[in-house]
Amino acid sequence: MKHDGNQSLERTLESAVIVSWADLMQGAQSGLIHIEYGFALPGTLDYLKVWSSPSRGRWLLACEYWMSESAFHRVGVRFDNGYESAGLSNVLEHVMQHQACFLLPENMGRAGLLQIPNPTEEDRSVADDWIRAAFERLGSPLAGAALS
């Protein structure tokens, strides 16, 4: 896998979810995850939400990350509905705070949505490499511990 230049933010978010799959499925054998994101200003994501569906048709908010505070949420990552993942929290914190270092999706004037089905072992390995490369490229001290 080649990592020259900026990495895609969407691919990085997908990889973060794949590496944290067990935490987000809470023991379920299969499921689906959605990542919803929205823009604040051109070239800047304001928020992202990770939705988990470990059982068919039932969607739960697993976590969200907000860049700005409001009366309804604080800045940073927050887990909900009994979900928790230190690795995903670390990755989201780093990625959202350094989003200018990634290739952002085009702002189409609406929320974006990524759908992630059950990953294979190969998907997990590629995702792990992708996240490690992102942290190394950015010179983060979390490079080795990002997924712990």
C-alpha cells in the first residue's frame, strides 16, 4: 500500500472503524456501520457520527465527534449507548484535529455517509496498516499506540 502525499480522510475513517470493529459490534458476529459527517466551512468537517447496527434494522449511535461546542454537545469525542473504544477515540481525536493533513471529501452541501460492512481479515490488516501509516506520516507520538 502506497502512502505518498495526503491520505483520504474517508479511507482513514473507514480504517479506524474497521480496526475498532469488535468494540463497535459488541460481540455480534455480523453487522453494519455507518459514518455520517457534516461540514462547517469549506474544507472543514464539523462533526462525524458513527452508527452501529449489530442486529438487522436497529441502529445505535456508537460515538460522535464535534469540532465546535453548542448547547447540545461538547467539543471532542463522546461515546453513547454503552459503546467504548480507546483506540477509536485516539484515532478520531487525532484525525479530526489534523483533518487539514488529509484529502477531505467534496462538500456537496449535505451530510456525507460511509457504509462499512463486515470486514475480512485482509480488510483488518490493510486498515491497521493504513492507520499506522497515517500516524507515522503525521509524526504523531501515538503512531504505535493509536490502536491500543
